Amino acid sequence: MISMLAIATNPPPPIQVRVSGVGGTPPNFKRYWVERLTYQAELGDRLEAHPVTEIVAAGGFGKSSLAAWAYDQFRGEFTKRLWISFAQPKPFERVARWLLQEMGFPNLDPRAVDDTLLDELLYRLKDPNASVKALVVLDQVEAVSHASDWPWFEKFLQDWAEEGQRSRVLVTTRRSVLPQEPIALGGLNGTRREVFLSGRADGGRVCRTRGPG
């Protein structure tokens, strides 16, 4: 009787939320990499100076590969590197929960809603005393730009662009989603295309080219 009374007066705690299936790994950019030194230098400068950087290009122009290069190149400058591909669209709620979880500040309350998660995510990324300095890559963001919860993604990016501190967000998209000027990635010109194809034939050696084309 006592045990049944204890169960009745002490209900089980609410289910805690753990998120999986959101984060991923960058594409293997080294396999067919053609160095585009002008773009690489510009991206490095942007990441150093700006909280949010956007790479805009048509499909197949190498925006994900350029982001993957930065993810690898600047690995020593961040305590956390987090890659999210939107090739399969993901809701903001799961993305925010996963980012908080991976940064060491999981929100386990299943009742937490988008605005609560957004506020907490911005707080954690902006905290100058936090031990986490993150590089967050949001790849193929155009896939969620027409989703019903896109305003939450948009607010996150805009607020972070205005108030960001040590951490950085890198966005790749076919259509610009931010007000600031993006890195507009052009396609390979004829010479570079030949270098790229010869690199594939040679088993993926790194090829170096200069200029913005």
C-alpha cells in the first residue's frame, strides 16, 4: 500500500529530449579539389571578421566543397565544428536542440518551443565567457527557405549576424537569404574545368588555380 501511494504521489519525470539525425559530415572535398585561392582568401577573411558568412552559387558550382574546405582549414580555431546538411529538410526545433546539445547545453524539456530554443541558442553562442567557440555550417539552406518555420531560421541568422561574438555560422545556399553581401561563387572557367577533370583522372590530386572564376 505504501509503495503504491508513493508511486501515486511521485509521478515519473517528463520524457527528456535527445536529438539525433541532424548533424552530418562535410563532403569529401579533397577528392576532386581545385583550389580557388581568391575565394578561399575571401572566405577566410569573412570568417575572421563576421559572425555569419553566406556562400551563394548555383548547383554544382562548389559551394559545399568550399564550405568543407573552410571546415577543415580552420579546425584549429574552433572548439566545436558542427555541420548540418539540409538536403533532407529539418525543422528549426530539432536543429536548435541539436546545436545546444552538441555545444554542451542540451535543452531536455519537450515543452520548449521555437522562441525559447532560439533565445537559448543565441545566448549560448553570444556568451563571451563560454568555453565553446563553434563553427556551425548550414549547408543547402535554400531547401528550408520556404518552410513554415523558416522565419525562425531567418531570425537566428539575422540576430547572429548583428550580435554574434566568437562563434561563426557559415551558410551555403542557391539563393541569398541574408541582407549582407554574400560570397557569390562563380563556375569554373574552361581552363579550370580541364584542371578539375584531369584531377579526377589522376585520382583526386589537389590542383591550384588563382582568380575568381
